[in-house]
Amino acid sequence: MRSAGENAPEAAELASALRSGPFHVALRAAISARGLPLHRVRHHLAGKGVHVGVTSLSYWQQGARRPQRPESLRAVRALEEVLRLPEESLLRLLDLNTGTERPPTRSYRSLVDVSGVIETLLGGLGLSLDGGLHTVGHQERVRIGARRELLGRDSQHIVRAHHDGVDRYMAIHHGDPGCAPDRVKVRAIENCRTGRVRWHQASGILLAELLFDTRLRTGDTHLFHYAFEDGTAGASSEYVRGFSFTGGQYALQVRFHPKALPVRCHRFAQHSAAARRSGLEDLTLSGRHRFVHLVEPEVRAGLLGIGWDWE
């Protein structure tokens, strides 16, 4: 087993690939520089609790597939350690947006970490991310306060059960950096009541169990209304909604306090936390009501949101 520094041509090739990519070329160069066969790379990853097949690693270094799912991105982070690469040197290449400057946002690394937090919190409650429900329609209203902070949001949700016996929904709130999730309030407004609530302080994640008064059968629909009251973090610059599954209509409205109006607003989409942003479109702020909105007739798995710029 050799280090990248033991072969000057390979080291130079690796340094160039890490600077400019693409991802699969950099990964292939890093594996070659370390002199590790793929089955040994897989073994080292398994030692870190990350399980990736040799076939997947081969596809990644050939460019036939691209790591996108949260568990795949965690594997890329582990690869950086196994291959003795600078932190985020591979992850950065998955996030490059050639020719377009990406608006300020939470890093893909924080989004990946958050997905792991959510899985852990759900597991502690004995629940899964699916929950037996598909979204038919979801209307979300976000309020930005006078200090430019995320004051809160409320959701009107229509779901359909895809198996018998479903009687709850897990609502997830991800506050802005600095959020104190233990101070965020959950309000069950209509056709639901609050059950168990869990949070993770460092990531600003709060999970709230919303209980229905009936057990749904397969195909049954349910409409309910709930809200989160936040206001615990600093200035907000975007609101992002993650979708694990495809389907259903989604509408998002962001309303601003009259003393805190942005200079520009835009919508965006991402296939995954590490993918570049697409579907960028300027949004016009309503003069009288101080809001912008988007409507997506049928969402796709990934991220969708609205961002804005302050003076």
C-alpha cells in the first residue's frame, strides 16, 4: 500500500483532478494513488461502519453512476478518510455548478448530516420515514420576521394511506443555523393532536408526532393542519423542503415583515443534497402582501425551495 506522495506523476494527476474534477476522475486517481484494489477500499469503509459494494465503487470511478443519496454521500466522506484526502475534496466536486454561482445556503454536508439525525430520531421512536402515507397535496406558509428570522411556518397537508392502520404523521422542522429546537413550539391546529416530540440540538432538528383520531385504511385520505413557531435563530436566507418520494402537489408561500424586505427572491430545485441547483427562477415580491410563492404540480424526490437576498 502506497501513499499519494510516493509516485510523482500520480500525485500530480490526483492534485489536478481534485482541483477541477470531475468527481469520477478524482476518485479514480485517488484510488490509484493509494494503490488499493476496490475490495480493500470496501473493507476499509466497512471498518468505519459504511457499507458500499465493489460494484457501486466501480460505477462511481467510471462515471457510470454518481453518489446522490444521503447514505452515498456519507460514504464519500468516509472515502476521503480512507484515501487520505483533504476534507470535502471529493464532496466539493459533487457540488460544483459550472458557470453559475450557487446562492448562499446550508452546505450539502449539513444536509447529509441532518438526514442521519432524522433517521436516528425516527428509529428511537420505532418509526420509519415513509410512515405509510403518500402526500396528495401540501400547502406551506412561511413567515419571516422583522429581524429577518424564520418566525414560523404552518402546513395544510392532505395524505393518502398506502396500507391499513395508519394513524399518525411525523412532521419535521429544520431550523436555520443557531436554531434552538427545544424552544420551538408545535401547534396541532386541525384534525390532529400532538404526540411525542424529539429534537437534536446541534442540527436544529425537531420531530413532532401528529396523531389522527382515526386509523386509516388503504386508500383513505386525511386532511390536517399544523404549525411550528420558531424565531430562535438569526437571519434566514432560504426555506428548503425535502421530499423523499415522488408525487403530490406542493405550494410554498414566504411572507416577509414590512421592516425586512429582501431585494431579490428566487426558486430552486436540487435532485439531492450534493447536486447542483437547477430550475432557478426569479420571483416577484408582491408589493401589498409582501410574499412570494411557488407551486409544483407533482414533486420529485429531492429538494425544493425559495431563497432570497438581503441588502
